[in-house]
Amino acid sequence: MRVEEFRAQPERNLLVVHATILVDRPNHKGIVIGARGARLGEIGRRARLELEAVFGTKVFLELFVRVEPGWAKDPRRLEELGL
């Protein structure tokens, strides 16, 4: 997962996070998203609850899923992601 945006809106007591989930193959994208977005919604809900517990504030979390073939075997890409 790559965080694209992470900003606080203190006047609204809110943390805004935009993140991209990387997958290696197009069929993996469908698996992560699930039927009518159900699996991605559940991933987002759980992640948001964890972030709210860690930061002690409301979190607006927007997730995207992007296919990037070979990312998991690219040492440079893994380093960029902190893996």
C-alpha cells in the first residue's frame, strides 16, 4: 500500500488519508475489490478504525486499487515502499 496523501484538518478534527493498494495482476484487483466493492469496503473500514485508534481523531480514508505488474519483485520499487 502506498499513501498518496496524509493531511490533518484540525479545524474539523479530521485526518484525511488517500492510499493506493498495489496488486500484481488484473485479476488480483477484482479479488481485492470484491463483489460490488464489498471486500475493499471492509478493508477500508478496518483500516480506518485502526487509524482512528492510533491517532485519536476521526479519519477520512479513501482507497484505490491499481495494477502494477512486477512491483513485488522490483527491489527499487520495494525500497520506495519501505519494504
